[in-house]
Amino acid sequence: MKPGQKPRRRHVHKHLVGLFAVAAAFLVILNLAVILTPSHPVQATSAENFDGWAWSSTGGWLSMNDTNVGSGGGSYGVTINPATKIVTGYAWSSNQGWVCFGSSCAGTTPAGGGATASIDGSNKLRGWAKFINLTDPDGWISLNCLDNGVGCGASNYGPIENLTTGVFSGYAWHGLAGGLGWGWIDFSAVRINEGTLDRCHDAVDNNVNGAIDCADDACKQQPALLCPAIETQCNLISHVNCCYDGDDDDNDALVDCADVADCEGQSCGGGCACSAGLKKETSCADAADNDVDALTDCNDPDCSTYIGCVPEDCGNGVDDNVNGLIDCDDPLCSGFPACTPAWLKSQYGNVYSKLGISGNPPPVGQTNATYCLTSAGTVTNFTSQEGCIEAGQPAPLNLPSGGSGYVSNLGRLDITGILAGRYGAVVPIASEAGLPVSGVLDGKVYVYDKDDQGGVCPSGTDFVLNAKTFNNAIGANARGNGLLVVKGCNLRISGTLSYQPTGVSQYLRNLASFGVLVLCKYSSGVCVSGGDINIDPTVGQIVGLYFGERTIRTGTTGAVDIQLKAYGALVGREVLLQRRYGHPTEPAEDVIFDGRGVVNPPPGSQDITKSLPSLRDTF
């Protein structure tokens, strides 16, 4: 019979009655010798890792280990050295007696030399075994045709180990002259076994398949062998912190939290729980990076729903973070614009007021004016960088007005001379379109007159000044200053006003400098229309010297506004600072005196700028 065929009992044909009688007598003598021969002195240990049975249809069963149920024979076993893959030891046949393997056998093999047995790199069982009770050469069992001394030929045999299961397939051969012997010996019920309690915890790859102890399929996930079936049974292998010990405790190729089936919701350390295969921070107020993702507490997205990490919406009237403080009352809203009081700042200038100065105090470290605060009334909550606060001044600060011929203790506005061309050519305009397209003001006075020229300012309408850039003039006699006069109507500024960003290299008269006079229409000495300057809340910047005979309004949307920067000066009988812009360090209205009104004043404003207490002032 050849390897691969199902073993069947070998038949000895009765060609001669005498030959049959001799063979029968031989077997009787052979079995008698087995019974009369003392047991071989072997001792089984936990290292003997072959188990199961080999089978010959002629000779019967051959037990590889005394742990096999019903094996008999005393204490024995066949083993493979995991390091060298050398096979030694003893098997037992109740019909034939002891069978030694490899170097456990004495004598000379049919191929010559002493016996060896091993598993080669192709997982084939190689070398020799031997029936101890038979003399040479009759007792030798060829484990592989590659080692029999004559080659494989048509009979290519030899057991091969399945590395996954440790079970062999294939045949060994024992033959005697005359067709006697065990013939083909089937190893398909033999295995190299890792799966005993001792072998599953001896740190040895007993079945030489590359997997050790609980990682071996023979041991894996078998609690009876103290190998965890699930990650949380890590105590079976003397581990603790099963879902964060860094080990694949149940050998399913999933470590700790990644083993979702076993560790979902389980602890992965203090303040940490496994969630969806990942570590998740659960303690969001302990200043610790519990899930080791370099993010602590509220900075960790895992804490986004934690009540202490929910941001306060500072304008919805709800205590979002449930700390008993709503919107602006919550310190978390201190930097929110709507929760920061709007305040005024005059950079490089003074603040003057006839009736008093009061408002929201500036933030810590900030001041309202670079220089002096001067008023005939009281000064409340306003501060000066220089510490100059002049309250209760005996001489009232009066602005020039039409009722006084535009003359006051602050100076004189020569309106008659301005409109007569005394300070620059007068250019009547019907709208903003009358201003120079080039942006160079050319030293002229641009007049929109709905008063002395008999016009009437249309009800509800203003003179509108849209976004514009005023450019420097070029040339020895060219002038960059100019004045806009609005009579009898209000001025509305609806767009950003700016100066050319570059300076002048030779003549200060070339420097762009813009001025605005917004004058009332008088009837019987009383202002009946005009005189107001209204700045749209969408405007973030204006430039120039502004004189409003009545009120200047900085504008507000009624909600959160943008900051207004005014480069120049604001002068009015009343200035309403309306911007609702809150910032820890920035003012809502920032008035910056840039000096242009002094070095190249708009036409007709020379006298009043000279009369001011300081050329750095803002009104």
C-alpha cells in the first residue's frame, strides 16, 4: 500500500500451507517475546509533547504518550525539543512493545550510522524509530523515504505536521523480508500537543508551530487551561487591568480597548473608559490626561458634553454650563464683546467737555486720554495716562456757533471768509460726486449749501459721504488739504474714509488733510435743521477734523458693533458714543490725533487750531 491510501489489513496469501504455518509460528514467538521482555526504563514528563496514536493494519495501535486513554505500558512518551526540533523518546504497542525514536535507539540503521529523528524545515518527520524487541535490521521503522538510504522512488512517504493544529498526516514504513512487518504506519491520529495545563504555561513552543502557551490554538481561549476566553479574564494568566495592560490577553489579535466585544465600557485606567474601540476621557476636571491623547480635561473632545466643559453662550439668556450664572454674569463671558462695557480712548490727545465727563471705566492698564481730562463739571470713571484730570474749571468751554458768530473762548471759525474763498477756492457741490475723483483735495472748500442759497434740506435726507481715500498732492504749489462744508443738512458717513498710506517727501502742503464743518440752518437765531454728523455702525474708520455744530453720533446696530477708529478729532456740542463693542483691551471708539490738522490744517481752520489749549487735543 502506498502513502495516501486508507490503511487496510495486509493479507498474506496462502500460496503454501507450510509458509503460512511458519509465519503464524513467527508471530506467536514474536508476541511471546514481547510479553516476556521487561518494560523499557522510560519516564514520562510534561515535556513529552507527542500524543495520540499511530496505526498499522498489520501491527495495530501505537501509543505516543501514556496520557492517551487506554494506552497502557507504564510511563512514557515521545517528545520534540522546541529549540532543535529533535525527536526522542518512546512509544508503546500492546502487540509489539516499545518503539524508540531517534537517538533514544541503539544500533545501526539500515542507511548506516546511528539513529536520529527530527522535524525539518518543511515540517516533515524525518529519520528513524525502532521496535526495541527486534534485532537489527528488522526493528527499524523508516519515518521518511528521504532517509532510508535508497531514496523515495515510487513510494514517497513521511508524516508532515500541520503547524496550525499540530496534527500529522502521512505514513512511516516498517517492512521485513518476505512481506512481513507492520507495513504502512498511519500518523494521522498523532499530534504534537501544546494543549495541557502545564504546556500552556511553560513559555515553550512545545508543538513547534511558532505560538507559545495561550497564543497556541491548542490552548487559546480555553479557561480550563487557564487561557482567557475574553480580555477581561486576564487574571487567568496573572495579569491585572485587563483592558489597559497593553497585552492581547485572549489572543484574538485585539489589544485592550480595541477588543470592543470584551472591553466596551470597561475601565482603561483612572478617569478613562473604553468606547468604540478607543480610550475615552471620563474625568474632565482632574487636570490629568487620562486617555493619554495629549489633551487634558475640557481640551479633550471626549469632554465636550461634560457640564463643566459646555461653553456659556453669552447672549442667549440661559445658564448653559449650569454654574448658576447667566450670560454676562458668568466670568467665562468676561471677554465676550456684549459683556465688556464700551469705553472711549483719545490717543495722543485730551478730552474736553463743558458739562462733565463720565462713562464706563477703561479696562485695567488702559486710560481714556493720553494727556488731560478737562471739564467745568465732574470727571467720573475716566482716566488720563499723564494723570492730568482738570475738573470744575471756572471758565466754561464753549464751542463756536452761529448764534455767536462762530466765535468762542476756544477760537474763531471764519465761516464768512471760508465761504467767500478767503482760505481756498470755493467749489459748490450738489452731492458727494462733486468731490475730486483723484482724491486730491487741492486746497479747496467744497460747499453743499441748503441754507444761505435758499435751498431746503429734503426731509429725512442727509449729505452722504461714501467710502473714499484722500491722496497726497504732488508739486511745489500743490495742496493736499481740503474742507467740506455742509450747511442746513446733516452729514452721514456711510463708508470707510482713509488717507493715502505713504507720506510726503518734500512739502508738508502736499500732505492729505481733510476737514468737515456741518452747520445749522438758523431761524431767529435758533438752529432749526442740520448740524449733526452721523456715522454708520458699519464704518470702522474715518479720518479728518470734524466739527458738528450740534451732535456727533458714532452709530450702533443695537447689537454687538465693530470698533470705530477716528484719526483726527471729533468736535461737537454733544458727542454720543454709541458703539457696543466690548474687548478686554480695545476701546469701542478710539480717537487718534494724527497731527495733520496742525501741520497742514484744512482751509479756514487755522485760527481755531491755534486757539486750542493743546494741538494734541480731541473734543
